[in-house]
Amino acid sequence: MSSTAVANAALKKLFPNNEKSLISGVHLFGIHLETLKQARENCNQLRPPKLLKPLELCSKTTLNRRQHEFGEKLKQYSQTEGVKIYGEDQVNFKQISYNVKNMDFHINYGSNNNKENEEKLTSIVRVVDQNYIPREGYRALASIESNLEREWAVSNQRHKITRNINQKIPITLINIPINSTQNESVFEDNLNTYSVGITETIQNIKNGGYRSAKDILIYIVPVLILNGILDVNNPIIHLRISGDGRNVGRKIKHVMITMAILDDEQNINKPDYHYTIVLYPGIENYEILEVLMAPFIQELDELKNNGLTINGIIWNFELYFSSDWKFLSICLGFNAANSNYFCPWCQISKHNQDNNQINWRINKKMENILEYPGHNKKPLFYMVPLDHWVPDELHIMLRIWDRLWSLVLAELKEYNQFDNICRDEIIQEMNRIGVNFQFWQERGANTWNHSSLMGDDKLNVLKNFNLNRIFPPSRARKIRDLWDRFNQIYLNIKLKNYDSQQFQFEVEDWLELFLTPDRLIPNSTHTEKGLYKLSEITPYIHVLVCHMSEFMEKHKQWGIKAFSCAPVEKKNHQQVTNFFRQTLKDGGDQRKSAIVEILEFENRMLFYLFDNVKPFISKPKRICIL
């Protein structure tokens, strides 16, 4: 029986008439006295402290209780002491980490901020997407760093973003109508190698993918207006169309058609701002492109004729097209570059190429394009004026460099100087300027092949290769002068405000140097060798000399560099590299189509770029206290 119950029983006996009276047993028996309290405290001090159970023997409940207790006391202490250091600014704990006996603990303070957590997850998804970090790689990092969000949370957020953006910009699959065997006239990258009628067997082609250009425009135009790129008082959008094909496997190419906003001058040369419209695994072929691009062609026709209404504003469109020569010729329904009539813009032919009396200017019109020789099919982008089909400055440099380099090797072979010593000299010089270059012979063949260089390496060779190592000094000076002038022309062509007339003078002088004839040395029977012949002029040289100044003048608002295909090629390279690794080149049936994966990735990129998704989160100020 408790002391209070005993006290109340005694009270009833003493005062039977006062039944409702109660009394505390502590007070009745004097247990509350101060002397007793002091005695108890003295006893507690003499008693040894209670031993806590070691952590490794504690249950999860005990560990959680101790963690909560420690966190609460630390929070109270910090609020008391924080006033002394930060004044009226309240110190709020967000999280702490500590270690006890090699056991790590982490405490989060406050309720979960769902909006803040979602923004952080979205930023992580953006970084993972843009840097092509695989799930396994991120999962391995998260297992080491506990502060990283779990991979399943990142994956769920990615799926959520994909579902939401796919509702705004749907992805449509289009069947590719193609037989198991497809003949294709092969356009060699070197436009002087004529190889036609090679049969390519296509076994793995599946569906192509398509996104509506109108859907993309409706999504991005409001942001472009807010950023001052588009002006509602002058509602005109300058839309550039491009295309590119890249080898995925031995038999399959990855073909993409993109669009970009020329008005966005700060970003026009960035791959992420070229928006993929049509994507398919296959070959660059007029009939296939005609089927797969049918919805896109219809949209472009409507945009050109009717405009597009976005938030009550009717936007009109100026259309442009730019790509490499092969893709441009296919879309234009034109001959290959090795045909008699090889130029898409003028009526020159191989037979009258040496007629300098004719002023070869852009003299064709899209309205009657099929009347000109070489135009065999209706242009796919018939709504784009012919003077808006702009050559790619990157491929002009690449292909003319190919010609200049092949002429150097041909000259060495002509004079029987292309031996092992010469090849070693070339390789050593390439190594000196930082270019990886090799020669080799195929088994059973007498011809020598050499490494294919990328654009930056070609420019490096053009500027820095020491020709004195393989030619006599006088000959090396002539070729070096030709190369240096071409390099300067290439630099000038990319300048937005460069004078087109001055550029025309420069390319004509360069062509005159290129065609330097042999010269009889006075008072001697010897002949000083010139440079090259008319037959060495390629279609790209013709375009550079005869048409580029026209395009520079016509499109000086944007500059020729705005029509470069470098960002499109880089985008295609990134997609092929990152979405076709360790796959069946889109020929398997047990996985999501790579085409769908790429277009979903493209949709997410639009979300990151135009929904103000931060590519980073604010970093705390870190210090170390020993």
C-alpha cells in the first residue's frame, strides 16, 4: 500500500464525518522534509554511477533513444550559446553527423521540406543526365558517400520528369518502310572518290522517332521571350533545320534531323540547343527521309504559310537549312557531288568548270528547281528558299584540307619519295605537333592507308606542320603559303562582320595561288614547278570561291558560323556514344528502343534548360576544427 493510501485510511478513522478529505502521505509522514532530501542527495553522490550498456550491445530502440536525447540536448545548448555568438539571428540546426566508438550517426532537424528535396533531386537528375553517369556508377558513389541521395530516389525523380515532359512534348514512333536489302549510292566523305551502287544490307532497322516542332516551340518560346531573345513587337522566329548521319555499326547509321533558333545567338553553337525532331537508325536515303519527315515537312509548311499562335501572339517564321554536302543534296533531291552538274546553287558542270568568263553565282530558284539539270526529285524542304540552304563552314575546311593533304601525298608518290624514310618523317612531325598519326598497309595490298584525323587535328596540321621535313625549302614555302592563306580564309569565314567583298578578293587570290602554273626559269632549260591543276578543284573549293561571299552578305545578320554543323555533329556523336554502348545497335527486342531513350533524354534536356532547373545547389561554408 502506498504512503498516500495509508494516510487517507488514518484520516478517516480520526475524522469519520469528513469523508471527502484527502491528504498526501508524503506530507503526513514528513518524507518531504529538506533534511531528508539532502540525505538522499548525499547517498546518491556516494553511490557509484549507473553503467551504460556499450553501444555494440544496445538494441536499435536504445540507439535511437540515445540519438534523440543527444540531439535534443545539443539543440537546446546551441540555441542558448548561439545567442552569445550570433546575437538575435537564431541558429537553426539542419543536420549534424558524429561518431561514437566507430559508429556513425546522422541527425536531421526540422520537418522534411518536400519542395526543397524535389529541387535537389531534380538538380541531381540533371547532372546525372548531362554527364551520362550510369545507374551503377551513381549507386557505387552513393554507397560510399552517405550524403548523396539514394539511386532509387534519383531514378524515381527521372521517371517523374520524363512522364511530365512527355505529356507536353509527346514522342511518336514511325515505321520505316524498307526492304531487307536497300541500295544506296554511297557519297564518299572525300567527294573526289566516285563510288556508286554499293549494296548495303540493312537487317536491324526498326522504328524511327518523331517530336512535333510545334510542341517544342510552344514549350520554349515563352522562356525565350522572358530572356529577351524573341521580341513580341517583332514576332518573327528564324528557324534553322539541320541533319546528320553517323555510323553506329558496320551496317547501320544513326540519322537525326534537328531544328534550332537562330535568334538565340548565344547558344546557337551549343549541341543542347539543337532540338532533335526526327531520329532513326538506318541510312541517309531520300525515300526513307521523305516518309519519316512527312509530319515535320507538313509542320514547316504550316509554319511558313500560317505562322504559329503562342499565348495569343502569331509568330511568323523564316526558314533556313544547313548540313554537310551529302545530306543537303539528298534533301534537295539533287545529284551527288561527283556528278556532271554538281553544284546545288549554280548551273556549273565539270565540262565548263575551267571557263572563268562565266560569273558563277547563285542563279537557281526554288520555285522552278526541277527545271535545272541534276535536280531529279522534289526538295523535301521546298518551303526553304534556295539561298537559305547554307553550306557548312566546318565541312568546307575538312574537305578542302583532305584535298590539300592528298595532293601533298600524291606529289611525294609522283617523285618516288613516299618511302619508309618519308613516312617516318611525317609520323615524327605529326607527333611533334601532338597529332596521333600512322601509316599502314592492308594485307595483300600495295597501297598505304593513313589515320583519319578529326577537325581540330586537321587545323593543327594546317597551321603547324613543318613541310621542310618532306619537301625542298622552295617547294615547302609555296605549299606553306597556300596552307596559311587557306587557314586565314577559314578564320575569316567565321567572323560575323567580315566584309564579304574583301573575302571574295581573298578567295580568288587563293585560287590563283592554288592554280599556279609551271614557270620556265629565264636563261635556263629548267622549269619551276607550279602548284595544282584545274582538275584538282573540288566542289567544296568551287563553293568557297564562288558562293561563300554571297552567303556571307545575304546572312550577315547571323554570320556563317551560326550555320556550322559542328554542334549537330557533336550531338549525334554524344548520342551514338552514350546510347548505343553495349547494345544490339537497336536490334534487340528485350529492351526499350534506343530511339525512345534518346528522345526522352532530349525532352528532359528541354525541361532542364527551360524550366529554370539549377545545375547546382548552394554550398555551405565549411571549416575544420581539430
